[in-house]
Amino acid sequence: MNVRGKMKMKLITTLLGVILVSSVAFSQNFYLGVGTSSDVQGTSCGSCHTANNIAAQYPFYDTWKLTKHAQAYDSLKSRLSYSCLQCHTTGWDTSVVNGGADEYVKKDTSKQGYVITDSAGFARTKNVQCEDCHGPMGNANGTLNTEYHFGYLTGTGTNVPDYSAQVCGKCHSGYNPFYEEWLQSKHAQSTSGSAAFAASNKSCARCHVAQNFVAYMKNPSTYKDTILVTGSAMQPLTCVACHSPHNAQYVAQLRADVTPNAVICDKCHYAQMDSVNVNATPHEQSGLALSGDPLFGYRYAGYKYDNSAHKWAATERCINCHVNMSPNPDGSNNFGHTFEPRVQACEGCHADYAASVNIADSAKMFDYRGVQTTTDSLMNILQAKLNNASSADSATFSFKAANYNLLAVQADGSQGIHNTRLIQELLRSSIASFTPTGVADEKNNIPAAFELSQNYPNPFNPTTTIKFSLPVSSNVKIIIYNSIGQEVQTLVNQHYSPGSYTVQWNANNLASGVYLYRIEAKNFSLVKKMVLLK
């Protein structure tokens, strides 16, 4: 029996088996293939979806043909084995006869592991085409199934746009674990999938629902707070929310650039604000913090708010650290789609990172030079001040401004990493600028003299607290030295109002021994010893 005869027999056998099981078989669709822009009579995607054809408003073919999907087989065919074909061709399904690529090849022991048995059929279905994601669009006789096709366009009938991550995950998994990583990410839990969520959070939908995000990227003004889908139809931020299957205009087929002014993450992680309103609760502040945007936090007069190097060094912004594609410690592939920051990104710029941070400790692996410890300490000090506020205090601008800054830093979520200088200065200026009137005899609590207290605990391992007092406003510098006088770290270098303050020092990555800490404030200086004992 020749190949065509075998194909006919396979088709007849399959159809008989399916008919015995279910009448649904009569609605089975067949793969037409993407075709080309020169095709006629609407028998392929390429025959209509071009800029100069009947579906000119949807020129998907023109942009798709420039993507890696369009070359998924052609560019790698010399390296592909039979098992690879299921992800590098269209319609691969060995359990059914419907014109998919699997019907035009057979497994073989030759160099490539397969032999093409029908050149025309395989040429029609090679590469990752439209129908591989949208489903087969044809009838058994090679004509377009118009009911199915237009049901897709209108969102009615049996075929509607599929925004689920599983569409991409059927290939982008395993060896290339994009899908598995995405499942671990917060993007995968970005929506509750309920009608109640959509109804009560219209302005949130564009950043929590895949369908809304795609529409918002195309037309921000129209889809800023429009609900497109509800209930079980809602998809979280899946692959197609950020990556366009049809367009390779930007790197990785993202829907926006990764340059500082248009990074796709900023579309949601950069609060759209016209001004700082201390009566409001700040939301999504990470982009503002990283950029050193003037709208990040309330800035007090008389204070200098500098930015850290991340503002300029992160050339691809969030992507530099949160989509870091360095290998995992066990040698397995990592494609950065958990979106959790990785220390490998830090090590690329900070040569002393591995020696300064215990990367095995998940709670401290980003506490480079005690940045997060210091930020946490400042947040605790400010929170304690706010907690001591009276009901009258809470209505004052002074309280609201300080509270707003604390909330902004919390909403940033990096514990100072995104922009250390700016974040810590916002906290310090808030601490210095707000004093709760509810504290009894506050005036009597102003220290009478400069003082540097003995650290506690002492000896310590690995964190200790240093307290100092100021009778007048002053710039304060506290420097840590080792036992031979070498500078280890500048722990504090900021302006403070009169009062008593505490700062924490984390010596997690230093050796046991004697260390010195020195304070400099106006004309006052003092040195004390402390012992790190591990």
C-alpha cells in the first residue's frame, strides 16, 4: 500500500473509532496551514491577514512571518530530532487525523531521526503557525470553516481567543521551563478570576487580567478601566499578556520596549501619578523608586535626596535583575520567569558580593553591605514614632507626610535595594521631621549633650544596635573599622534633628573579632569597641 493509501486507511480507521465514541467527531476541524500573502480565496491565514488584503485591519501575517515562530523549523531543521518536531511544527497530534504535521513524517533511524513522507503536506504545516495556537480553522475538504473562524473573532460559538499560559506551556516547558517558572510567580496569581473582582476593581483589571492588559497596551485611554471578561474567562498575567505571538518589534516579542523610558514592567509597576497626595495610600512604587522619580515619597524642604547607581546602571530596569537568566546552582536551566531577583545579577556589578552576603540565607541574600538591615531599622524607628502619635497627631500634615513615606517605602518592597540613598533619606527625613505630641514632656526628652552609647548586645552575632543622642540638629556619620583601623562600612551619613536614635549593624559576612565604631557630629566625635563573636 502506498503512502497515500496508508493515509486514507488511517483517516478511515480514526474516523470510525471516533464516530463510535461520540458524535462530536463531526465538528472536527482540519489544519489549512498559514499559506502566503499570494494565496487566494481565503483558504489560509496568509491569504487574508496582510496589510494589502481583505483583513487589512488585522495584518497578523505580515508581522508573524518576522518572528522566531515563523522559523521554528526552518532555522533549526538540521539539529531537530523526531521528538523535537511536535514543538517546531503545526498541528502535531498523533492521536487524530486532521492534517497536522505528524501525518507527513515518520520516525526513522536516519541521521535526523525522521523522514518526510509528504513534502507538500509538511511544507504546509512546518514551523509554528497561527493554527498551532488558535486551533485548526479548516474543513476536511480544505476550505475555511467560517462558523468556527468568525466565532473566534466575535468571541461567540465554540472558538474564542485563548489567553491561557497552557497554550505556550505545551512547548515552553521542560528543557526550557518558562511555563513551570511562571506557575511559581505572582503573575500566575494576579487575579482571583471572579466576577466580583472585576466589578469592584475596574481600574485594577488592566494589570491583573491578561485580556485587559493586552487591550490596554493597544489602547490605554479606552481600556484603562474597562472590564472585558469576568468569572472563569479571566486569565491572570499569562505569557501572551507580556509577549505578542504576532509581533517581533521588540526583544523577546514583548509588547513594549525594555529601555528605561518604556519598559513593559513599568506599565503596571510604575504608579501613574500627577502629584504626591499624602492623604492617599501609595501603590506600585517600585518603578518610581528605581527611577528616583520626584513623585516617589514626600520630599521635605532642606534635605538632599540623592539617587543610587541602580537608577542608571539598570539599563533594562526591572529585567536586569528580575528576569535574570543565569543557570541554577544545580546546573539546570533558569529563564527568569519566576520574576524573583537573583544574586547572579548583583554579582555582575558588585565584585565583592559573594564575600559580603550570605547567599545561602534567603532572608539575607540581598542585604548587601547591610542595606536592607539599615532600611528595616529606619522603618522600625519611623513606625514606632507613628505608633506613638495621638489622635490629634494623626490629623496633621506632619503625621500624614511621614506616614506616606513609610507606606511608599513599603509599597516599593525592595527594603532599599532599588534606590538605597533615596529610600533611606526619605525615612531619615521623616523621622527627623515628625515628633508625636502625644509623648509626655517631649521637650524634656531632648538630650542635653552628644552621646554615643555602647552597642547592645555586646558581644553580638551577627546583628547589634548602636544608639546615639543629639542635643542639636547635625549631620551624623558613624563609621565601622576593623581592629587595625581599616574602614569596614559607613553605617550612617545623614542629617538628624535633636533626639535619640538607634541604628542596626549586620556583620553577617565578617570574621569574629574586635571592631570599632566612631561617631562624628558637629564638633563631637567618639570611638567605642564592640566584639563580634561567632
